[in-house]
Amino acid sequence: MTQTKVPVIFDLDGTLVDPAGGITGGISAALREMGLPVPEQAVLNSMVGPKLSDSLLNLAGVPADVVDETIDRYRRHYKETGIGQSKLYPGVFELLEYFAETGRPVAVATQKPQSIARLVLAHHRIADFFVSIRGAADDESVGANTAPGKVEIVGAALADLQSQPAVMVGDRYQDVAGAMANGLDCIGVSWGFAPDGELEDAGAVAVVQTALELRTRIEELDAVRATALSEVQNDGSL
């Protein structure tokens, strides 16, 4: 039986790339420049993943009228030093390389602005592995109410893949919610920024500990999908 490769949509920060303080350090620097208090590290860590303007407002307590300037300052720090601080999680490059060699389509769906996501992926020499790279709008300002959220970003990546079902891989509850809203399962990764139990409570079908375990889980989905397709084809021939 020929197995069908299930496409995979990856989150970026906390899933493929360890920001290694590049994001939280940039946020801290921006807040200090603005004369605003810097939250404790646990709060800063929780700001990795969601839309930045929402996190600044709701988690860091930044006044709405200075959020846009704070984002501008953060972006400057991130581009100057943050991207260089980031690193791939163990086994990620090898996993993506293996998927490319075996013909599995992969995409990225991140709430990081799309142009910056491309810079990060190019910096780590993995951009060419992806059929699609989808992210948030470059305008992260408070007034950008029409900016796509995780649900829309995952949907755009899924449309680019032109395949159903795919599977989402992420490290936060937003990834699980974005997947489920598009009719997809989500596999959580333990090495990201989710507090204990968050991914399971959100509805992740599994939470893996290593890139190799992630590969195994996805290949199990291949077998399930191939069996289902074979049964459909056999029913149609009766």
C-alpha cells in the first residue's frame, strides 16, 4: 500500500525556533526605553506566541496610546539582535530535511509578522523547506483590527497546501485552537512556552518530547490516512 504523506503546518517561535531571549529581551528593552515597568520573566515568556499588541495591553499593562511606539522599538531590537540570538530546536533541521527528501509538504503558520517570519526562517536556512509561509500582517498596531488571527493564518496555510487533512504542530493553546477551527488535529511540542497541561487542556491529540517522536507520530498519521483512503477506494469499486 502506498502511503500518503500528511502535510504538516508548523508554528514558528517555540516550535521550530527557540527565540533564546531574543523576543523577551527585545520586549524588555522596548519597555525600559519607554519608561514602563518590565514584567517578571514568566509573564514575558507567556508573551511569546500571541499577537504582540494584545500581550502588551493585557499582560504587560502598556497604555493603549503607547503600544504602537513600543512595538516599533521592540521590532528594532529584534531585527538588530533578536534574530541572531535565536536557534533551531534540537532535531528540527534534520526533521525538515527528512520531510523534504521523502516528499512531505510543510508550511508555517505564525502570529509573527509574515515578513519577519521569512527573515527568521532564512537566517536559519530552512525557508526553502516550506511550501507556504503565512504570518500576521506587518501592521501589529492596536488599530489593526482586521489583522488575521491564528485561525485565519492556519486557514491560509492550509489553502496553500491544497490538502485536507493536514496536521498542525505547535507549542501554545492558540495553535491548538487555530487547528481545531480549521478542522485539523494539533500535535503539541513540550519544548516550547506552554505551561504544564495547557496543550492537553486545549485539545492537542498528543504532546511530544522530541523531534524524533514528532516524526513517529506524523508517520503514524500517514498509515491511518492511507488505510482510510484504501477503504474508500475499495468501497467505491464494489
